[in-house]
Amino acid sequence: MAASLLPLLLFLFLITVNNLSAAQTTLSHGGFFLDITKDVQTHQYTTQLLIGTPQLPTKLVVHLSGESLWLNCAQSSSSRQFVRHGSLPCLMAKSGAQTPIPPSPTICNVRQENPITGSTNLGDLAEDILTVFDNMGSPATVDRFIFSCSPEYLLQNLASSAKGMLSFGRSKIAFQSQAVNNFNIPRKFVLCLSSSNGFIISGIDISKSLSYTPLISSHGHQDGYYVNVKAIKINGRKLVLQPIRGVEISTVVPYTIMKSSIYGIFTKAYVKAAASMNMTMVAPVAPFGVCFSSQQGKVPEIELVLQSELVKWMIQRRNLMVQVSDLIMCLGFVDGGLSMSGSVVLGGYQLEDHILEFNVGTGMLGFSSSLLTKGNSCSSMKTALVSTPTESL
């Protein structure tokens, strides 16, 4: 019986998508714009959305690799509706993994995860009104935005007053996936993190100013963004390492994490390069394993060689050294231990003041050199964006 319903459900799904497309709300200047703020205490990146009735600002932690928006639903909303098990939104949220069954009175539940604590939960799937803005402040509303309700304990260790996590992974109910369906925008978005004020924006084309490398899939982690790193160089010297497949790009990991086997080789080579530049090592300050006197000006630079020698991600002083006191700076890379599931996770500190374009449609990552080398920053770019229509950029 369940199998016989599959053609009907697929037919209804296509009708639903067509109806959504016909009823799409248009953002006045092409795409959504989210203001991103870095939390000083947790080093997490947060934004705000207007959700529910009444439309109240909801603070959320940005999770680049997450599956969906989840939040604590303690605040009541007269427009919130829960999604039934077996319904089309439920099947979409579960990526069609479950066997289609007739709709039932049972509320659909989906997996939620707090990547900071590692806690997971099955939360009730819901729909509600959500309002976003473009870079000029013009609003657009989604009447039935899909998210899930979480228990209070899942908020543990999130930034102060954060009510959940806003995810940008590749699932069908991630934020940008729903934005594409509702606002008729390309399947890509631009991220620019800052130590103060950054942004996420869609609807702009900056491809001419970026280098590109393929985004790949990582076994067991389909919603995140990963790239291959063929080699790591320190001051131009290549480390003796095998190519690293599946380096994750993360906004919830504050500093780059390396598996112990890689971290040991990396830090040994970095210390050697630092010694050749007469840098003075000092006792390490947790969570970092390598620290120096901050009196020195220049530091060894790192190159991540991606698909070829022509495509390199340069990491320079601002994204390398963390100032932990007036006299001490530490290499902003952390030992992830031997049991770390992946090899390398590129953390938020290393991403700051770089433009990153995640093109889900083409499966490519665009990235810029550090904006600081050109006297610019994500914060100053944000200031320019909020006064310029995207079609003029």
C-alpha cells in the first residue's frame, strides 16, 4: 500500500513546487541580506530573523553545515502550525529517506544537533511566517517557512540569548534552499565573516574577483561544505603529507582543528620556520599548542594548495595569530586528537575577512585573498552594501 502511494506523492510534490514558484515573493534588490555579529564570549557568529506572529527578532547561531533551522519554541506564535508525519513537507525535511505513508495525526520529527556540545534531539517540525530583508532594508515574507522546535537543553553553550541555529547546509530545508524556492534567486550565497560585523548575502555576482575550487561530498556528511587540499606549504616549503580529502569549512568551530597526526607535522614545521625568522617561543596558552612573543612583526605564512598549484588559499598573520595577551600571540590551530572523525576543519578565525561564495548550483567554492591586504574588510564591505543596490555592485 505504501509503495502504491509513491507516484501520487511525487505528483503532488511537483504541483506544490510549481505553486510555490508561482507565488514567490520577490526581494526588491535581488536577494536576502543577513547581518552577522561575532559573539565575544563564545566566538560564535549570530544573526537575527523575524519569526512568527507577532514578528519578533530571534537570535540564531549561524551553522554553515547544519541541516535546518531549529529553535526553542517557548515563545508562542499564533501562526505556527506543526507538520504532520507523512506529509510532503515532512518527506522533504527527511530528504525522502523514509518510506512514504499516508498522512497521519502524528507530528513529523526531524533530527536536530547542537555541534558545540554534540547533543542531538528529535524535534517537532513546524511552519511559520518568516521575514527577511535585502541589503537595502526592503522586507519579504515567507508564509510557511519550515523549521523545527527544540528543547531548552539543546541551547546549552550557544551565544547568550540565542534561541537556536540557522543552518546553510545542502538539505532541502536549510535556510538558503528555502530562500531559493521562495524568492526565485540563484542557488548560491556569499559569506563574509568579521571579528565584529560581517554578512551573508545572495543575489550578487562577484565571480570575477574570486578563485574557485570544487566543493566535494564527504562520506557520511552530505550537508556540509568540503574541499580537497593537495598540499600545505609554510613559507613556500611543502609539508610531507598525503593530500587531505574532505577539509570542512565551519562557522561553529572557532579555530582550525587538525587531527593529531597532521597537527604534529604542521606545528613542527611551523616552529622551524618561525625560528628561522628569529621568533621567540613562549609557553603555550590553552587551547593553543604553539605560542610566541608578539613583539615580532612578520610571521611564517601558510598556503593551502587546492586542486592545483594555481589555486591556493593564503593564510596570513591576521588569520594565523591569535593575540591572547599584550605580549603573547598563539598560532590559531588546535590539536583535534587521534579520534577526530575528519582530518581538518577550517575554523571561523581563518575565514574572517575573506569573501566566500558557496555555489550550490555548480558545486564550486569561490574565495578571495584577505580583504585586509587591500585595506578593506568584511565590516567595511557591509557598510557599503547597505547603501548600494545589489544590481549596482
